[in-house]
Amino acid sequence: MKFGVVIFPGSNCDDDMLHVLGDTYSKPVTKLWHKDRDLQGCDFIVLPGGFSFGDYLRSGALARYSPIMEEVIDFAANGGFVMGVCNGFQILCESGLLPGALLRNENRLFQCENVHIKAEHANSRFTAHVPAGKALKIPIAHGEGRYHADAATLNAMNKNGQILYRYCNENGEVTPKANPNGSLENIAGVCNEAGNVFGMMPHPERAASEDLSNTDGRYIFDSLVYLGVIMEK
Amino acid sequence: MKYTAHINIMPQKALLDPQGKAVTGSMKNIGLPEIENVRVGKHITLEIDAANEAAAKGKVDDACTKLLANLIMETYEFHLQPMN
């Protein structure tokens, strides 16, 4: 499986993502420039974190219309795997590939800290290797991560199993106190109805190395990287 | 015919506007505690060339719904002003 990491002007977590996929997991991975239209035969597209286009207008709003996004949208419509982290998640929501929107944090702060999240279920290509009920320690770094969707959308997402990660405390309990940004229902990560597009606000690529004293992000990368194996089951 | 569009984009009324809340809090600091419920949005102006006002309105609606506003979190309104 070949990974492609899209770089927009203002992306700043692209090298972290390349390091984890290429060095930690020894997977073929390439950079894709936002002005290009060639996905270079990648099987999995990652939109990394950062501040694409300086967050002008709204986070992710301008990146959504970069030329490569037309290809990414077609790729996703044909079942291709797409993942967005932080600003990447915002871009996926702006592009309509994921439902909902990410609003300014309720407490007005830019939150930069380790938080805990847990997978809602393992029946997904983005959670399959996360142990049930385990609280993963993953850092967040965002000012606009308050997940919002209207009641009907949220209801349908819950029913379809599209809520993949929720903020929780270190014991895995989903509580209001464990919610760092005021997201509806402590939502930290969601997927589309078809299950091939996924976005999350926390940064698993910053938690996948012993050098950083945090490897919980690997449970998420294990799910992505061993995707082919899971799908063959 | 050329028009200037004056567009106002506001956070949806039902949604918390943390920016507005912070500004409301500062009103007390400038001696205006009677000011409440500040909400902060965006004002955008743009120029558009169109056959007539209806055509211009259609294009501005298109710009707002596709890019300038996100209707999941915001509302927009605008008026057109003919340019001389």
C-alpha cells in the first residue's frame, strides 16, 4: 500500500506523517503538492495538520479548492482511503467528504496538550487495531476543533457507526471534563458513511515514537497500515 | 454592469460564538457593562460584472454557498450596489 501526503501552503505536520509511515512502518510514501492533479498511484491519501493558507476565511476553506482536492474527492468517491489529521480533518469537512464542521474551541484557547481518546468500536478500517476501551494518549494542537453537526446528521452518524473516536479521561470514561474543545458528544474523529474517509483532530503522528515517550498513536497507524490484511479477512 | 456586493457572514444564532463572548466580556472593561450578546462575523466586499442585478445576485449566492460561508456554522446576507 502506497501512501501520499498532500502538502498545502501552510501544512506543517507533513514531515512527521512521512516519518511515521516511511521510517517507522517502512511503507512507500510520497509527498503530493496541492497544485498537482496526479495522485501518483497512491492507495491511501493523507491530509496532514498545519494551517493551510494561513487559516484565511475559515480553517480548510481555501485548501478545499486546491487542484489536487478535485482528484482526492474523485478518489474517495471511488472508494479510495483518505485520512485527515487536524487541519486535514477541517479540509475534509469543508470539502463535504466528511459531515459536520469544526468550530472555534468553546473555551477560546488554542489547546496544545496530551489528551485521551478511545475508539468507539473496532468495526472500522481506522480503529481495527485499537484495543476495546483503551484510552489512547494523543496530543492535540488546535484552536478550532469543536466538532459540530446538526441533530439529524449526528443521529444518523451515531446509528451508522461513523463516530470513531471520542475524548475520554485516562480511564477511558467519556466525560464533559475530558472534552478539550466543547465538541458535540466528545467527538474527536469521524468517518463518512462508506467508511473510507476518516478525520480526527488529535495528532497520532506525534505519538508514534519511543523518542517522544509516547507510542499510543501506533494503535491507529497499525489500523491504517495493516488495512490490506484486515480487508482480506 | 458592474456591482459591488456587500456581504455579511455571521455565526449561526444557535451556536456559541466564543469570539463574541470574549468581546462581550471586554465591554465591562471599557465601562460599557450594558452591552450584551456581542457576536462577531465577517464583512466581505467584492466586485462583480454581470448582465443585470439578478445575474449578479446568482453569482454572489454561488460564491457564498461554495466558498465564502459554511452554512453548517454560518448564515449570510448581502446587498448589491451598482458601480458607476
